[in-house]
Amino acid sequence: MDIAIAGCGYVGLVTGVCLAEAGHDVACIDIDHRKVLQLKQGNPSMYEPGLKELLKRNLEQGRIHFHVNGAAVYPGADVLMIAVGTPQQADGQADLQYVFQAAKEMAIKAKPGAVLVVKSTVPVGTGDQLDRLIHQELGRNEPLSIASNPEFLREGSAISDTLRADRLVIGAETKAVLDQLEAMYADFHLPVVKTDRKSAEMIKYASNAFLATKISFMNEIASICEKTGADVEWVAQGMGLDQRIGSSFLRAGIGYGGSCFPKDTNALVQIAGHVSHDFELLKAVIKVNNEQKASFIRSIQERLGPNLEGQRIALLGLSFKPNTDDMREAPSIPIAHELHHLGAELVAYDPVATCKAARELPDQVFFAQTIAEAIKDTHAVCILTEWADIQAFPLSAYKEWMRQPLIFDGRNCHTLESAERAGVEYHSIGRRPVSPVYM
């Protein structure tokens, strides 16, 4: 099929290269001239394992193309896909201006029989709004089918999540459109959920809200564990073996971040409010997540004192999760700003997110090239992202490089036993502290 995708951000680019890999002819459109030029040269604007290699292969084979204007490619497309951003507004609602703008441009040029697919995360009923916009306000004479095809990509494993997804969700109002989009993904051999548009739109929000709920639930359990002497790691293992619960997203830590969970949970609260439903459970999930960063700061102050003047603290890991350079809603941002406000001298390390982090963290933060450089002569270390190299860094090395081996692990990267063997002072989430006796 000939496929045109509006938006060369995370979702649009990953979807585009994967559909090209399946043999489709894909045209990706973005208004950012610099980004388009980089993509034509095989250089994606974000870090994602495997993406650059897949992009270059499909560029060489002529299956993917990049443009700053879709006017030349929209008329020939069988499927027109919207994958633009839906940023959060001040009140928590999704900003749909880019979705509507892309839809208008596509509707004017789309050929008869084409399908317009919304890949962006949008509130329930957006597909109906687009249908009215295209056929009533714009007065398009030829019918243009509108479908919903939400994405479920995890940054750091987006290629695998596309090619080997748990499920493919397609929402449309006719069987013909459902079958056409299923055929587009046929080479992926995925389980398919075919439903109406509104249900497909809701599946995306409900899925992210439920995963966020699991995270906040475990963080609440972790707080109780710290006060009762239980170990949240054992609790999570015991819970996760129950097939009704599952082990994923039961890791206690400093809370979720990224481009999806914070935005989508807030948006779903707003969607519920518009139909006069007070989503109390999800509001509590958001509150707990916000509190996790404050709780982490308090644990540092309890050990080092309320005023951190003269304290040199290392931040290990800055992106919101490993295997990505995405800093959107990363817990490191509010933690760094609060530590700086309290007077701490900060040095930070991340294997790939340094450039993006420099735009988000206080100007006074020093960025180290290695973990050893970051922790040298520090009074404390905060582990904020569970990158593989941070987890593999020997705990014994903290004693060698730091003024005092004091670690606050916001991701529970190490076992308590390994901390005891290394002779470091170790504070984690939902577990007892390890406090060696210094001679």
C-alpha cells in the first residue's frame, strides 16, 4: 500500500519505518525542515535502539521518503495516518490543534476510497469530530473513512513493540475499513482487536491509566513496607506470580514519567469530567506519583539535613527510563531542581540523554562523562534511571570514589545483600536501609 504519515516524531517515525520494513511505500511528512533533512540522511532525532539501522535500510531500498509538505503525496495515498503530538494543556486536556490541522490538509487532497487513520492519542469521540469536520465544515463531497489505530509503544523497545506487539487495535465503523487496515499490518502477524472508533480510542487511555495505577499502587505498598519492615521486592515477586496480577509494572520507585502516562492519566480525568464522572481512583494515582519525588527528597534530607548547602550530590540516570534520551516528565527534573533549591552542588551522568537534560536541569549542574567522574568526591549519589551500565557499576567502587559511600537508589537497582557486602550505606524504595558501621 501507499501510506502517508503526518508527523515524524516518536510514533510516526517508528510506525513509518516498520511499515516500510513490511514492504509498503511510506511517505513521512513533518513541518520541521531540519528534522526532515536529518531523516533523509538516515539520522533520527531521538535515540531508540535499532531505529537508525532500520531507517537506513529502508531509505537505501527506497521504501521510505520524507517531506515537509504533504500536498504532493496525500493524493496518492491509500492510507493517511495522523501521528502528530497531542500535548497536554494547562487544564490537563489534550491539545488537538495539530490533529485537526493535519486532518484538514489530508481531507482536501485524499483520493476516493482512502482511509484516514488517527494514530495519535486522542480523547474519545475525536474520530466523530473529524468526520463532521471533513464532511460538514469542509464540505468534502467524496466520503473519507475515519479510523482509530492507537499505538502502544514503549520507548526503548519501540521497534519490537511494533513488529511483535501484544495486540493490534483498529477502530472503524465499517467492516471494509477494518479489513483494509488489518491487511496493512498482515506481515506483522499480530492478534487483532477490531472494534468501533470510540472503543479503540478508549482502549489506549484505559491501558495507560491501568499501568500507571499498578505503578502508584506498588509505590503505596512500598511506603507501608518501609514503615512495617516488609520488603517490597519480595512482595512484588509474590504478587506477580499470580497470573491474575502479573509481574510487569510492579516495580516500586520514584514514579512514572515520559510522554504518555502523565499526559494520558490527566487527559482521562478530564474526559471523565466532561461526562460528569469524578474519576477519584485515577486522581489518587496521579497524586501518589507526584508525591514519590517529594518523598525521595525527604529521605535525603532526613539523612543529610534540611539544608544541603555544601553537599555535593551525583545524579545517575536522567532520562525518564533506560534506553531512551526522552526527558519528558522525567523524575530527574523536579528532583534536580529541588536539590539545587536546597543548596546542593549537583553533578549528573546519563549515557545518552545529556544534551536534552541540559535544557531541563538547573544551569549550575555539571555533566560528567562517566559514572566514576560523576560520583568522585560526592557526599551522596541518587540513582534515578536504571540504565544497564549504572546497574552494573560495582557498589564497591562507590567506596573508592565518594567522600562517603551514601547511595539513594530510586529504582532499586541493587540487592540489600550486595550493599551489605560492599559496605555502603544504601537507601532504596520500600526496603530497609543498609547502614554499615564505620570504623
